[in-house]
Amino acid sequence: MQTARATEEIRGKIQGIQGATGVTVAEIQQVSQVINDVDSIVGTIAVAVEEQSVTTRDIAENVGQASQGVQEVNENVSQAESVTRDIAKEVSSVNQASGAIAQSAEAVQRSSENLSGLARDLNAMVGKFKI
């Protein structure tokens, strides 16, 4: 009887160990599944981070190009300002020359009127001399 009881006791302990082992195996499988899920999430995050990195590089490149474009526009505006200033100087010179030409034209007209008056006087004097 003692042997039978000891055998039953050993059988019970073995069944307890087997049950605990089964629970442990199930828990290890759950932990393994959680690790796989975390690994999948980390992989997804890594892909998203890489996409963000590429997007950030693209944005930085676009900002650089935009900055260069703004600099070129500023240079063009500066050149246009210089050309406009030169044109204004030329217009001022033409305006002064036009004023001088107008004054000369008035002087020529006055001289022409004086000469015309002298020609009338001379014609009148010549008319008085009759041969």
C-alpha cells in the first residue's frame, strides 16, 4: 500500500509538473507572440521613420531651392533697379536737351523775325531809290 500511495503521490506530482509545464509553455507562447507583435510594430515604426526622413530631406532640398530662387529674384530686382536708375538719368538728359533745343528754336525764331523785319526795311529803302 505504501508503494501504491507513493506511486499515486509521484503520479500527482508529475501531473502537477506537467500541468505547470503546459501553463508555462502557453505563457511562453503568449510572450513569444507579444515579442513578434512588438517586432512587427518596431518594423512598421522603422519604415515610417525612414519615410519621414526621406520627406524631411525632400523638404530641406525644396527649401534650399526656394531660397536660391528668392536670391536670384533679389539679384534680378537689384539689376532692374540699376537699369531703371540709368533710364531715369537718360530721360533727364533728354529732357534737358529738349529744353535747350526749345530755347535755341525760340532764339532762331526771334532772329528770323528780326531778319524778316530788316529785309522789309531794306526793301523799303531800296524802293525809295529809283534810278
